[in-house]
Amino acid sequence: MLPPVPHPESEPTMEESENIKAIMRSSEPLLQTWTQLGSTYAQKVVTTGFTAARDVHDEWKARVKDVFDTVDNTQQGLSSLVRRLSGHLDTLISDTLSMSEKGVLSLVGAVSSTADDAATIAARTGSAWVGSKEKAA
């Protein structure tokens, strides 16, 4: 039976060192020793590979989460910005409508006043051309 495979990031333990020395001193046939060493090495390679895959997965997961957090924060920030800009634009449009209304009312008043004044001048001019009738006595 093979000894348990340690975590690949750790240094060889005293037990592992003793296992290797025991294998080297064993009277087992050479082929069996090589098979055991190869099997132990294969277990370490597999464990290291899966540990690396887990590390890559964890890092990938963290990066994807960061991207989603950034997108969420950006969306919230943009929504807030759009709301504020909408408020500023609404105020500007309201002020523009109020000023435009006052301007148009001033124009209507000026045209009306001008029309009244023109009518008065026309009446006076007409009276001056036609003349006034004297009363018969």
C-alpha cells in the first residue's frame, strides 16, 4: 500500500522522507520499486494539477465577481447621474417655457398696442383729409 500523498505546497514531512528511504533500502524488486515511485509521483502530479486548477477557478471566480460588482456600481452611478441630469434638464426646460411665454405675451401686447396706435393715427389722418363738417346754423 502506498503512503498518503501530502499537499503539494508543503515541504516533505519526516514521514515522507522515511518512506522514501524505506523504499530505497527495501529488498523489493527494482520494477516494483519503480512502479511504487512512479505511482507516488503520479499522485503528486495529479494533486498538484487539481490544486492549480482550483486556484485558477478561485481566481477566475473572484475576477468575474469583480466585473459584475463593477458593472453593478457603474449602473447605479450612471442611473444616479442620469437622474440628476434629468432634473437639471427639467428645470432648464421649465425656465425656457416660462420665459418663452412671457416673451410671446410681451410680443402680443406690443402688437396689440401698435395696432391700437395705428388705428388711432389712421383715424386722425382720415379725418384730416376728409375734413370736419361744420354745423349748419
